[in-house]
Amino acid sequence: MSVIKRKGFAMIMAIFVVVIVASGGALLLSNAAKGGKSISDSYLRTQAELLAQSATEYALMRAQDVNTSAGTCLNQLNITVNDAGGTQMFDINVSLVYSFEGTSPLGAGCTTLASNTGKNTMVLIDATVTDHNISTEEIRIHKRSWQEL
């Protein structure tokens, strides 16, 4: 009768189990890091979308306040958003193009899309928000709005 001795088998199984557990731990750590990055990027993107909405409303408010009798017109608006420490986070560029019911009361100082439309004076507002490398991915939000003045 021959007896088979397996003294090294338990050591090989122990090494295999340790490798499997270590691989599972590395996978969990990797997923946790990706989840944190995703949450941060999502927060910054949402902040940029809200800034685009606010810039559109601000530009409309400023366009309604323009003194047309002075021949001035609000065509462009540039805003820089800083964090609490003064570091630049976002640049907001807003362009405004007008459509007038009759002839343009503002003359050549106003970017005009159309005149003599027969409809109320309207303004096309394009707001673009870009980040200052605050995220691992570039954030660029564009919002277009057609508003009545």
C-alpha cells in the first residue's frame, strides 16, 4: 500500500485564497474612487447648468433695463465666477441678438436678427459656461433662450 503525502497542497490553497481576497479588495477600492470622482463631476456639472440658467435670467433683466433712447444696446455679457477663496471656477459668456417689431430703435449699436417682424420685440440669448480645469473632465454648458422683451 502506498500513501500519498500532500504537505504542500494546503500552502498553495492558502496563497490562492489570499490572492483572491486581495484582488477583491483592490476592485472595491477602485470602484470607490470612481464613485467619488463621478459624484464630484456631477456636482460641478449641475452647478454649471444652474449658472447658465442664472446668467440667462440676468442677461434678460439687464436687456430690459437698457436705455434705448441713448442708442445703447446690450450685445455681450462676460461673467467670471470665483469660489470662496477667490480662485476662478467658471467663465460665463452671454450673447444677445434682437428681433424687433418695427425698425430697430437702437440703430447700429444693436446686434439684430430681424426687423419689421410684426411681432413683439424678442431677444435670443446664448449663454455658455466653461470651467477652469476644476474637474477631471471638461465642463461646457450651452443654454439658448428666446425671450420677449
